[in-house]
Amino acid sequence: MEFYNVGTIVNTHGIRGEVRVMVTSDFADERFQPGNTVYLFPQGATSPVAVEIARHRRHKNFELLTFVGMENINDVEQFKGAAIKVDSTQHQELEEGTYYYDQIIGLVVETLAGEELGKIKEIIPTNGANDIWVVQRIGQKDLLLPVIDDVVKEVDLAAQKVTVDLLEGLDD
């Protein structure tokens, strides 16, 4: 079975078994619907732990989850630092030109002239019209790329690269 990373448990929240999740995926509301199954990959574990989501809510910049049968802090303490993944059957078909976060993170970014800028290390979702891709550059501060047609010219998943047109002021 192939798994896709959708978040990391960064801490517990309260004493009633809630965990605080830093999401690394899109569609958080759908992914963390009560009744859905996700797979926890605790650090150092050899196999995943399948859990069913009992409750989901958003708090500040985190998603808070409670799992079925784990209503106490002692039940979930062991999962701090665990990756949360979904299996490949939970990936839906997307419209052309749209991508899952895990397809974009790690892609090499280069300019129209072929100059390599770095790799996409993170995606910042916004409440506005577009996400921001964070490009990690060697020896420079991270580059923040707005995901708009004027900037992102081509996403080539097969070649594992993104071609961009750096508008004036983006490379500061």
C-alpha cells in the first residue's frame, strides 16, 4: 500500500485525547472528517497504526483531532512527532492544473532561462485566491512564490520541476 503524508502530530492538546496537527496537505476538512481512517507512523515504528477520526476542529494554525477509542491524553501521548498519512485510495482525481501538496513539495524550481532556484519545501495556504510556495535556496533566504499564472508557467511532475517567471521584486 502506498501512503501520502498529510500532517504531523506536534503535541497533545488538553487531557481528553486531542492531538495538535501541523497539516502538510490540502483538503484538511475532507481528510480529517470524523469516520475517516488515517495512518499514524510513530517515530521508530516499523508499521503504521490505523486510527479512525472521532472529532476534528481547527484551533489557531492547527487542526485538532481525536481518535475513536482514545479519549485520554495517556492514549495519544505516544504519538507525538508521528506522521499522519492516508493511503493512495484516498487521493481523488483533481482537475487539470491542480495538484496535491505532496506532488509539489520537493520539486525543483527553475526560471524560464533554465536557472535553478531551489526546491519547494513548503506550501502556505492562504484564505485568498492563491497559495504561496516556499522555495528553499542554497545560501539565500527562502523565496516565496505566489501560485498565479503570471509566475508559475509550467509544472512538470514527470521531470520533477516547476518553471517560473520571476516578476520584478519577487527575488528580493
